[in-house]
Amino acid sequence: MRWAEVTDDRGAGLRFDAESGMEFSALPWTPDQIEAAAHPNELPPSHRTVLRPALMRRGVGGDDSWGARTLPAYRLPRAGVLRFTFTFTGV
């Protein structure tokens, strides 16, 4: 995506822009909290939003859910320089 906005009920919030595109998540938990929970009911109550703009993320797994590596087409590149630039502004 090229932009994302996260706002409250009144429309106040943040807009993120990335000219070359980005991946973006807005969740009520940190990645560590999600990894530590075996089931959704184990996630703690939350009163915040964790925003995570990123250039790219690797896939979550291979052909099965038992520890297979991410398929090559979905792995992050290992060579070259990765550069990620984004801006954020209040809305």
C-alpha cells in the first residue's frame, strides 16, 4: 500500500505515506504478546494501537504449520541494501 490512516471516532489520528509502498499493521497487541498467546482468549486487554509500518515482511511459513520454512518466493532478499522511507502526519 502507499498510505494508511489510523483515526479515532472523532477522525483524529495519523496518516502514513510511503512513496515506494509499504506493509502496515495496526493491532491492539505487540508482536511479542501475540507470539506468547497460544489462543486469542490469552491476549491481554488493550487500550492502545500498535502501528507497524514496514518495507516488507517475510511470509509466515511454508506448506504446513509444523515448522516448515517460508517458501523462497516469500522470503526477504539477502543481497543488496534495503531502504525504507515513510512520513507520518497528524490528521
